[in-house]
Amino acid sequence: MEDIIEAIRQSEFRFARQTAEVPFIPMGWMQMRSYPRSEFEDEGNVLPSADVAERSFSMGAVLPVHVAKRDMFLLGADVARDDINVRAGPYRDQRVLRVTPVAAWMHQSGEETIGVFAAPIFSKEQIGDQPWAVNGFAGVIGIHWYSDALQLFYGGVYEHSFGDDIVYPYFGLQWLPTPNLSVALIFPWPTLTYVPTDRWLLQLGVSPGGSSWVSRGDGFESAQSLSSWNLTAGAGYRLTGRYWLFTGAGITGLRGFTSERGGEETRLEAQPSPVYTIAIQYRP
């Protein structure tokens, strides 16, 4: 890995954090996230309510495997498991396994960094021994370098979600007003990071959560998803070298459970509830 990092230093790729104190985004991780209690209700008052606890564990990495002067190839994967436990309500528990391989290519051309990526998501509900299902993302993302302190992100993303195909534009902004402060307004992880010392970082950000899967039976198929957006404040501590311990707490919103079958959709909405995160991160 040190040889790869040195090859990146010798390349023509631009990285704002070469002149900043803020460490790079995590390229490797092992993370536990817990939603201790969420109360779900049907907006139409037709379906019974539910009291649900969710715990997710994920580990993975996306790292360069080849670096040239202006081109870089990255490979990686994320493996995750969501344990969804129904404490009250006429619904069964779920155990969802997700495997997400990632492949990307980046090219530096003057003030532009262009990247192409693909990330299929293979998911399987384990308690009901359901078959594997596939959704995922692919896209083209560009970065325009106004300066080492300001970059504009742009591009387009394609999403395949169990039969539904969506293409949407992509925009974002990254600003480094000081060497110790980073403002990243980049979907879907807008983040504010402050580094008071070289061993500590403080962070406030929004990130998506949840999982999706397909349930099949005699003559039916339904696509189901548990989704949320999490506002988390946390702190990171440099354990050694490029390895960090991160802990965070916050609140989850826009949380809901959706089931789509035969073109008909039912949805249970949850009230805001707490969410907790602990992770080991590799930040090159």
C-alpha cells in the first residue's frame, strides 16, 4: 500500500488534502451501526404498527490497484449484514446479507478529474432462505479544480433497483477554507470535518442507511427496503499510522419500510429515533 501511495504522489493526480491537515476519506472500514428502537406506522392507518430494532455490520475497502501518471484503477468490495428485529407487531425478523463489489477508473486531464464506476449490490434475506437479488449503481463523476481549496463535482448516476431504472444528475462541492476544516457538500455524504490536532478529528454529517431485498413465494414476488437518512456527530482518534477509531451518535430521519408487489406499494413511516456508530477506518 505504501508503494501505491508513493505512486499517487508521483502521478499528476490532484488531491486537496496533500496541502491540508484533514485526513483523506476512509478507503477501508469495519463499522457497526445500531438503531436501538424505531416505531413504524402506516400513514393510511391500514397496516398495524411495528416496534423495530436494527443493527448493521459492514466491512470493506476500495483501493488503487494500478496507478499511472494520469490514470488510476480501483477495486474493492463491501460486505454487510443487517439484523432487523421486530419487537412488537405482526411482522417477522429479517437478516439481510449484502455483497457489493466496486470497480472504478479515474483519469486526470488538466483541471479535470474524471471517474467511471460500477457497484452492483447482491442481496439475500437469510431467515426465509430467499434467493439472491441484484440492484446497484453505475456512473460518471467529474471534478473541476478551481483551486486546491475549492472543487466542483458533476456527472450522472444510473440506478437499477429491482426492475426500476433511474438516471439522475450529480452535483457537489468541496471547500477547504482552512487547512484544518473541510466542507464537503457531496451527495449522499455531506460532511463537515474539523481537525484540532493531528490525532483527532470532529465530524458532522448526513449519510444513508438501511438495506433492500426481494422476497419470493408461490406466485408472488415483492421488493422490500428499509431506508433512512442519518444525521451523526462524531469524533475520530488516530490509533496508529493511517488507522482511525471513529464513534458517533445522532438521529435518523425519513426512515421507512417499503414493500412493492405487483405495482402496488405499501409504506410504513418511522418517527425520528437515535442511531449510534462505531468504526475502524483506514485513511490513506
